[in-house]
Amino acid sequence: MIVAFSVTPLGVGEEVGEYVADAVRVVRESGLPNRTDAMFTTVEGEWDEVMDVVRRAVAAVEERAPRVSFILEADIRPGVTDGITSKIDTVERHLAQG
């Protein structure tokens, strides 16, 4: 399973990077494959372990922000591993072919 999620603290002003970093820290410390870009953090693993990491990442922001907005998208595809990398590699291969 691959999950892309975004956590936005509300009521803390315009600068939210330090709050988002709290969530990303939880994901990185989980040991699960992950990537963070300007919009989402993506994490890959089994259902229970991924959802636990997401729950803890949201909770880390919740500890410091009076309100939290949360978006999640999941790709559930049993038997697939390393989907984070392989999906990107497939697109790059097609781009290289013209």
C-alpha cells in the first residue's frame, strides 16, 4: 500500500514548516519507505503499519496546533513492493523513449 498524505496546521500563522517537520520526522523515524515533496509525504508498507505512522504524524502536529487539516490518498495493490520507486521509474522510462 502507498499512502500520500498532507497535514496542515491551522491557527498557527503563515509559517507552518516547523509543524510539518514534526509530522515528517515521525514518518522518517518509522523506517518505512517514504518521500516528501512540496505538497505530500508518501509512505509505503502494510495497511496497519502505514496507518499507524500516518496517525502518529497527524498527532504530532495536533500536539502543537489548535486545529489540523488532513488529506490522504491511498493506492492499495496487494503484492506490490517498492511502488514508490517503481512507479516513478516507469514514467521516467517512457519519457526517455520520447
